[in-house]
Amino acid sequence: MIKSSANSRASRARRTLALFLPYLPSERIIKAHGPPDHPFALIEKIRGAMLIMAADRQAVSLGLGPGMKLADARARVSDLLAFDHDPLADADLLSRLAEACERYTPMVAVDPPYALILDITGAAHLHKNEQALAQDAEDRLDASGHSAHWALAGTPDAALALARHGLKEGAEAQLPVSALAMDAKVHQALERAGLYRIGDIAERPRGNLAARFGMELTVRLDRILGLEDRPIDPLRRIGNVVAERRFSEPLTHIDGALTCLSELFVEASDRLNERGQGARMIRMMLFRCDGDVARLGLETGAPTRDAALFKRLLRERIETLNDALNPGFGYDLIRLSIVASEPLAPQQLRLEGGEDRHGDEVALLSQLSTRLGRGQVQKFIAADSHIPEQGLLALPALNAPPPVPWERLSSVNPPMRPLHMFDPPQRVQVIAEIPDGPPHCFTWRRKTHQVIRYEGPERIASEWWQRKNGQQSGNGGLTRDYYRVEDARGRRYWLFRHGLYGEEKANPDWYVHGLFA
């Protein structure tokens, strides 16, 4: 006798809900343009022929389906309409429906082209039972104009196979062999051998099946039967701490939603405090009754449990949204997740008082980054490179590493590097006494400067990996000879000759790379 997935070890450990949306492409067309007066199909040109990739419910009932040529289909149904197949739009719609299903569980995965997988282990307590949860998901999809078939099982493969074929849990043996999703030749070979259903091959020795059809068939068979499990790849990773609140009467005002988010952050902070951690990245989801989901994200410059800072950053984030939050008929679920956290030890000020200047700096950076964008507020970090323009990196202040002391310059000797550098260096025309000698005068920005003093050259070679077989690779691999020069008016410049004269380049170019104070 075949063991059903409900009785297997995997089914006792996990519970999976699969949602199959067979008419997703056609329903997307109907939602965008309204219901057409005639049956229609979505077509794509493949190898010179127009093939049907998907069809609406009426066309399917007339015997039309994927893989059929448009000319043959119109020979059967003369008034058949045709729209361009857009798989990217279908994938985007499927992702948005997956986001809406995150109200049931944060473990939601997309199974292209038209299915969703929900790991509802431990989530059924929010409804009467698992069937009630699945029915609620189907009802919400139907209200948004999307028909769905659902099935529950212990493994994703079993749930998907049952949902695609309109069967319920426990009917795995009745599935056709095509549910294995193998190559068409394998399915034909199984049917020629008289094996038409999963139940026909379930009791066959696995060794014989693997020898004839490969190990992949036995693995897929065991997954459908619930004897072997596989993890799903959720749309988003689960936060370290998740706090949520459901409402019997939906919230219709933004202020109420913001107050709820603040309370959820305090709740999450208490749990972080028990672990000695603080939040670095916060994700918020506001689920509307009509299935729309609003998403907000915050990132802080250092781990924090400061509720006041969270409120300020939340206000800044909302003010910078391109589309203002619209509660519509109201939010019935609000969820806050701590996506990233770091250790945060308690701090105490000195007995004589004082201020937390570091905390104020972090709060300011977080607020400015939230308002202007994380890439617009940057910090300079020293880099280990002898190339002048690569001696430091500009990184977003929110994820820059802890600062390290910069090397102190001697107050006796003049600085070797200018205070202001051009990126990229600017081209200049130079006259030198000898081709590989120091500059005598140079023209920059249509003005000629007479050099009265110079120091150099300081030779800076390129990185070794920019050289090929001992030869220089492009201009980026040329050697530079730098000179610190002073013109007749006392202004000082940092010039370099790009390339060794006669060796790397016949006529090297000159550039001004920086200005000294």
C-alpha cells in the first residue's frame, strides 16, 4: 500500500500550501483591458510560427491550449483574438500576488510560471484550521480577479502536483506520471510500459527505475509521495525578530498605522534587548483588505533600540515616498521585521554627566540617509593602494566600517599629496627642457603658467595585474612621473607625465592631478 504524504515523516514536520493559477496570463489581460467579447489567446513567435502560449478559460473550453499554432486554432475558432505573450509581466504579477500571500506566512516562494508555495507550518492557528487558511487565500485571489486551485501536503512537490491536477491531499497515487515534470520522452516511455499514474510506479523497485530512467525520477517520485523533502526559496528572507498585529476592524488612518508600527518596534526591541542586540535593518509591511501591500524599509548607521529615533526615521521615510501611503479600505495586518541586527551592549554616561555624541552622530547619519538616500551620505575610508586616486574609498555612511586613525603628517615637511585632487585628472599642455625632464611651463584651462620651482619626479608604477606578458595594457597600465611645481604667482600644482618617454609611449601626455593649498 502507498503511504500518503500525510502519514510521512516530512508531512508531520512541515505543512505546505500550493496555489496554482492556471489562467494568470489571460486574467492579467482581462484586468488591464476588460473582458473581451470573444475567446482569446496569448501568442509568441517561435521558429517562424505563431504559437499559443496561454489561453483564456473560454478558449480552453473550446479545445485550444499552449503549443497550438495560431492558424490551426483560428481554423477551429474563427473569432479567436490574439494578444502578445508577455512572460515578464506575468512574472511581475506573480511576485505581487506572492507579496499579498505573505499575510499568511513570511515563507512564500514563487514557482514559475503560475504557482505559489507557502510554508504554513505553525501558521494555521490564526485560522480555524489549514483548510480555512487555504480557502481564505483562494477567496482573496478570486476577489482580485484570479482563479486558483489549492492543495495541502507535507512537501512542496506533493502540494504543487496535487494543485496543478485539481486533487486534494492523499490522492498522490491518482496523479498522472506527467506530474513528475520529467522530459516528455520519459513520460512516453513510462506510458508505453503501462505505467500511467504515480501509483503504478510507486511500488516498483527504486533501483530498476533509476537504472532505466535515472536518479532524478526516483527523487521526484519520493518528493511527490512525501518521502523526501526539499527547502523552498522564499521571496524574502525571514527577519531575526518578527512582530505583527491583526485588526478585526481595519485601520483607515495613517496616524493609527504609524502608532502601531512604533508599538511593534518597541515590542521587537524588548526581544532584541534579551539577546543583547540592536536593529540595523527594519522591514515593515502593511497589508490592505483588498490585497495591496505597502512596504517600508529603514536602515540605521549603528545598532539601535531607540524608539524615538525609529519614529523620526519612519517619518522621514514616509515623506520621501514617491507615492504616499494610501490605506484605502484599511490595513488589516501590519508586520515589522528586524532583518539585520548587531550586538548592542548597554551604555552608561559618566557620573558627572555628559552627552552621547556618538549616538547623536549615528542618529544624524541615519536621518540624513533616510531623507536623501543611503548612497548620498558617504564616508571616506582609507584604502591600501599606492595609486593616488585609489587611496581612499567613498562608501555609504550607513555601512562604512569603523573609522581608523589616519596617518599624521609631519608639520616640518610640506605635504606630498595635494588637498584637492581631480577625478579624473585634467589634461595640460607642457613644455619641458628635455622630453623626459621636468615641466618648464604648462597651459591649463587656456592659461599659461611659468614653472619657477619643481620637485620630483616621484615615480608611481601601475598595478602588476594590468600588465600582459611584460607589456603595458592600455593607458591605465602606464607609469606616472609626478612633479610638485610652483608657478610665478606662487600657486602649486601636482602634475604627472603619463608613460615613460620612448619606452612605454613615444609622446607621453601630461595631466594636472591636484592643487596644493
